[in-house]
Amino acid sequence: MNYILVTGGAGYIGSHTCVELIEAGFNPIIVDNFSNSEKFVIDRIEEITGKKPILLEGDCGNNPWLTDATKKYKIDGCIHFAAFKAVGESTKEPLKYFENNIGSTLSILKWMKTSGCKNLVFSSSCTVYGQPDILPVTEQSPKKPAESPYGRTKQMCEDIIEDYYKSDKNIKALALRYFNPIGAHPSALIGELPLGVPNNLVPFITQTAAGIREKLTVFGNDYDTPDGTCIRDYIHVVDLALAHVSAIQFLINKDESLVDFINVGTGVGNSVLEVINTFEQVNGVQLNYEIGERRSGDIEKVYADASYINKILCWATRKSLEQALEDAWRWQKAINKRAYKI
Ligand code: NAD
Ligand code: UD1
């Protein structure tokens, strides 16, 4: 039946991945405790695909429960999204982040051993590279000391998975290092649901355009970049979801065990001002913004060398920055219409 366990499958990237898994013929089994997501997302996945994913509501860090709840399925692979991800909060409550992000990963590895599931895709982040010395960033770029407990959990989980692999050569694992996921499903039925004031650029832009925030502050325009603002590699969340489908297919078809680390980005960097201008242009909306101080801890520029993922997973981005910003705005308008609490 090709069941895939998707921890955190009701979240932003997880929900888009469940849609693409279903479209590709897989049966996602979502494990989510809804600590940072809403239950209606499960119905929305059904609305988009015509198929309701199986939901196991609970904490994937609770291994006895997980093992018990999944006993009746033969699960071919696991995509482990579940984690806390707020960088600022992680500096104030580091133990919460170590407990959830490391704890859930340990629990999943134990679950793989007992369930016999061999294939793991892990959600990592380009944050493991810090400010790289050479751009674009290849997978060989050295990891830099983490800027936050959140970033450290990603580095630690990568190390834990690698160490575990050395002890159990039956497993096949890929850690996908995401660059900056943005946008939403074109149906505007699922998208990002930031709690409180968003830290990330695109949700702040859409909420400002919607009048929820008064003004966007551009964090610094005196960086060593063409227009002085920071550069990132923004990837459409649907493209990122498709990378997970390719990754899980790759692992299932692979005979030999492996552990590997793969950048998932477009290979193109865009500045903050380029994102703002593109958003205004494609959506015909004017954004209220001002130039402010630099944000402490910000990386000046980072974008992926995507040649490894292009080659190994035969995957490349299909969607443009324009489409991502159109979809992000369509999603924001849909949230407003339904008066979803923000
Ligand atoms: P999200 O918060 O929208 O989704 C995470 C989901 O996991 C939520 O539905 C939450 O309820 C659930 N969850 C958290 N802890 C859980 C637990 N112990 N048991 C069960 N469910 C749990 O986050 P996202 O943006 O979809 O990110 C998914 C993954 O990708 C995370 O590991 C995140 O660190 C990583 N990542 C995200 C980004 C980004 O910009 N969004 C960038 C790089 C890496
Ligand atoms: C943040 C996280 C990083 C995580 C990544 C992907 C921090 C320090 N880092 O990085 O760990 O992997 O998200 O989700 O939080 N910007 C503004 N004004 C705003 C918001 C952002 O100018 O109101 C700028 C930032 O300075 C940055 C760019 O927009 O240059 C993107 O910011 P953001 O969306 O927060 O992503 P990252 O900084 O890449």
C-alpha cells in the first residue's frame, strides 16, 4: 500500500508534502500533536486530493505510543518534519527545543528499528551552514557553529542520524537542508499559519499588505550586496514538497544503505528589496515598508548550489518567485476571508 509516516504532517511543509505524496500514489499516515497546526488542515488535504490521509493524533516523541499506534501498518518510509522552529523562542526556551526536536528524532529512530521501516527523510535547514565562506553553498561547505538552539538541534539531529546509520547499516536516510520555503498551495486551501507576529519575511509582507501589520521593516540596507539588503534562496513550498516525494521514492528504490545530506533550494538568491518589489508587481499591491536596523544574527547572503539534488533526485524547481508570491498573497486573502485567527 506504500504507507509513509509523516510526522508533523499537518504543518506548513508537511501538509503540502502530504498532498504531493497522495498525488504520487502514496498513503501518508500523519502523526501530529497539533502543537503548531490546525485540525482543519487534514480536511483541506482531502479537499485538494479527494483522499483523506490517515491521522494519528499524538506526540511522535512518545515512542511506546507511536509503536503501538502504527502496529497495523507496513510502513515503507518516514518523513520526519515534527519539530519546533521559532529561532527567537529557542534562545529563550532552549530546553523546550532540545526536548522536542532531539527527543522526537530519537523516538523516530527507535521506532524505525522496532517497526522495520528502513527509509528516513529528515527536515534539516541551511541554517547548519551559518554564513558560508563560498557561495553558492554546496553540501561540502563546512557547518558553522549554530546561531541558536534551534539551529543546533538541526546540526545535532543530522549527527545523531549519521551516528545511528554507522551502527545500523540497514537504514537509508536523507537529510534535506531547506533554504527559505515560501508560498502556499495554488488552491489557497493550505499554507503557512504563523502564530502571533511573524518573524519570517513573506508572512510579514502578506500580513502588512492585508493591513494586519502597519508596516514592514527591512532589516538593514548596508550589507555587501547589490542593493544593500540580505540575500536568500526562496523556494516555493510545493517544489519543496515534491523534493520530499522524490527523496522517498529514491530511498525506496535504492538497494544499498546510505546516509546523505542534500540542499533543497532554487540555486538563485534574491534580496529583500527584490522580494518586496516582485510582491508589489505581481499582486498589484503597494506595501508600506521602511528601512530599519540590521537584525542581530542575520546572515548577509546565502543561496544553494542545487546541482547535487538536480543530479541525485532528478529534481529541480518548477515554480518561480513570482508564483510563490502570488500564491502567498492568495492564501493570505483566503485566511482573511475565513477570519482565521492570527
Ligand atoms: P510547522 O510548525 O508548520 O510544522 C511542524 C508540525 O509538527 C506542526 O504541525 C506541529 O504541530 C507538529 N509537531 C511539532 N512537534 C511535534 C511532536 N513532538 N509530535 C507530533 N507533532 C509535532 O513547521 P514547518 O515550517 O512545516 O517545518 C517543518 C520542518 O521543517 C521542521 O522540522 C522545521 O524545523 C524544518 N524547517 C522549516 C523551515 C521553514 O522555513 N518553515 C526551514 C528549514 C527547516
Ligand atoms: C530564518 C531563521 C533560520 C531558518 C529560516 C527559514 C533567523 C535568524 N533565522 O532565516 O534559522 O532556517 O528562517 O525559515 O530567524 N526580513 C526583513 N524584515 C522582516 C523579516 C525578515 O527585512 O520583517 C529579512 C531578513 O533580514 C532576511 C530575510 O528577510 O534577510 C529573510 O528573513 P527570514 O524569512 O526570517 O529568513 P532567514 O533570515 O533566512
